[in-house]
Amino acid sequence: MFANYDFDVIWRSLPYLFYQGMTFTLLLTALATFGGIVIGTLLALMRLSSTAVLTLPAAAYVNLMRSVPFVLMIFWFYFLVPYIGQWITRSAQPLQVGAFASCLVTFTLFEAAFFCEIMRAGIQSIPRGQMAAAQALGMTYPTTMGYIVLPQAFRNMVPVLLTQTIILFQDTSLVYVISVTDFLGAASKVAERDGRLVEMYTFAAVVYFVISLAASRTVAHLQRRIAIIR
Amino acid sequence: MNYHWNWAIFWELSPDGIHSYFQTLLLGTGWTLATAACAWIIALTLGSLVGALRTMPFAAAVRFGNVYVELFRDVPLLVQMFLWYFVVPEIVPHAFGTWLKQLPNASFYTAVVALGLYMSARVAEQVRAGILSLPRGQRQAALALGLTLPQTYVYVLMPMTYRIIMPPLTSELLNTIKNSAVALTIGLMELTARARAMQEFSFQVFEAFTAATIIYIVINIVVTFAMRVVERRVAVPGYLGFKAPAAGH
């Protein structure tokens, strides 16, 4: 059945696939997760505040991101980021933005909406008495959040945050639509150059599967270990 | 910004010579909805089956269900689409592969199958969680009354499960509609692909994507409201999600 297949093509392109492709994918995943959690936490704090000036824009942003396909958002940012850059730097021409920077902005801002919902659930899972106790001790809002509420919310939500990171890792394959060379992009370039679609796409699927499975097993293990016994 | 806005572009003729740009976007919306609807049928059917298997008292069935879910959940949807579109026609017997490749609307069928199977793994997770949330007594009572195991599932466990997991199923349905956009990579001319084509031909990037975004938001709102009506109808009295109908005098 596999007589006509050339598995050597995988072996030959391994350095390209991993040095170029997988590095891009993993770096994008790591940086976008970090940025997404930071912005997502800020959005969550906005959504949970008591003034409509903060809650309404945050809610509108999160709901917009959650009701539009990620592919469409990738296109949006791909064309929008140069104009935003021009507006920020006040240059005469739309800013030339590299593929990585463009993808990073897209993924950070898109995933922030999803991290926001996770962090909001995490913050809401903290008993109200802790907030009251901190305020009774004279702590200001930033101190209360920074030292009491957020550390616990993070700890409670670590498994969910990591699961979202696995989803983000799989989502990075979508940069294919703007012809960026991530892991799948590299595989697809080799596949089309050598006419070896079957071998390359199967290999790509296996690699994604192994990494995602290993990561989700690790998360499940972690979840059992760090669970707070109440 | 030195971007030249032109909102009248929607009424201009698109390069296909028949439809205006606005009409091409509507055609794309049709393909998006058709793909999502067909995929949702597959996802719901297989997802219910696999989800139920994972709660049955047979180790082999549970293991099969677990492997199925991991397999479809741990590979990105885009890669799965490529597997179904580029790889499957090559590894099946030659005549069948040729027939697959020559199928009219091949990208539509491929997208439906790929999206349906991908979403079925997620539906299976919800169904399993729903069945496990039921009190153990329901299964025991049904079996004690002499129902067979399949009858227990069909008449007792599944009807309750669907009523309980209606809210998460709604969000999986919305995910199915959104994920159908990935099918543009295998050439399906759905809504996002039409917006992209409009941008390429007319250079009116932001008008095209604004229109597509608005259409997606409208679909989202309509589905959410429709499902909220259904959820309220089927909510099980006694659960937290149930709101008693307003008392009349």
C-alpha cells in the first residue's frame, strides 16, 4: 500500500520543518499566550468593574472576537496592522510589518478575548469574603487584586489556561491563509515543491497529534497535582 | 489614513459578470450555512453515539470512544481538512480516489465530512459529561424495570442528557458555523472566502471584511436567540437553568 510513497522526503526536510517551521509555531504560541493572558486579565478586570465606561467596551470587544471566525480575524489584522502602525508612528506610509509581528499582534489580541473569559471565571470563583477582608485590612484595589485575588485566580485556572494554550497551538496552523511559514506552512511548501502531499500532510498531522496529546496528558496530570484540597 | 473608502462597491458587478459583490457575499453566506448545517448533523449523530459509548459498562467501548475523541481533537482542523482533501483520495483504491477527485463540489463534501468529524469529538465530550451528570439511580431504575441497555439510553438517559447539555451544544453549534471558514483553504467559496475574493478584485479591503463580520455577527445573534427559546422550552424543572413560566392569574 505504501509502495509508491517516498518517506525519505520527510527525513530530508526535517531541519527545515523544525528549525524554521516549528520554531515559528512554538515561539508564536508562547508569546501570544503570554500577551493574551496579560491583556485578557486586564479585560477581565474591566468586565468585572462597576463602571459602564469600562465594562461595555470590554464586553463588546470580547463578544466581537468570539462571534467571528478566526480566519476572518487573521485577514482583518493582516491588512489593518500596517495602518495601525502608521497611525501610532505618525508616518506618511502604512508601516511595513513583518509576518511574525503581524501574526503575534493578531493572535495576542484574538486570544485575549478567550483568556479574558477564563480569568473572569477564575476571579469570580474567589469567595467574596477575601475581597472584603483585604479591604477591611486597608488594602487598596491594586494591592488586593495583585496580592490576594489574582494569584489564587491564576492557580485555580492554570489547567484551563493551559488547555486554551493547546488550542492556540493548534490555531497557529491557520497562519497558512496568509502564506506564513509556520510548521504546517513549511510542510505544505515542501509538499508542493516535491509533489509529496500525502507524506508531508500525514507527517504534519502526526506531529501535531503527538505534541497536543502529550501536552493535554501533562495538563491532566498537573490538574490532579495542583488541585487545592478544600 | 490614506485609505480610499468606497461603500458603493457592494453594488458594483463582481468579476463573475452576473452578480454584484453584495450578491456574491450572500452566496457565500449560503455555502457557510449549508456546510455548517450538514456538518452539524454529522457531529450531533456521531458525537451522541461516541459520547454514549464512553459511558457504557464495556471497557472496549470506552477505550474506542476515548481514542476517537483524542484523534479528532488533537489535530488542527486545517490539517484534518488537508488530510481529507489531499491525502484520502490518494490512499484509497485508485478508482475510488479518482471518483472522489472528480466529484463536483468536492471541497463542499470534504469540508462537511472534516468539520462534522472534528466537531463530533467535541459533541461527544459534552454528551459524555451530560450522561455522567445524571443521578446514577436513573440508569439503575431503568435497568431494574427490565429495559435493555440500548432502551435505557434511548428512552431514559439520552432525552435527559440533551435537555441538560443544550447550552454547551449551542456554543458548539456556533463554533461549527465559525469553523466552516477554515474550508476556504480547500477552495470552498464560503463567506470568508468571498470577502477575501472581493478584497482581491476590488482592493476595498475594509469594506469587504466589515460586511463579512456583520453577517457573521447577525448569524450569531439569530442562532443564539433561537437556541435560547429552545433552551427555555426544554429546560428540566428542578435544575438551576430552569426558569418557571410567569404565573398567570
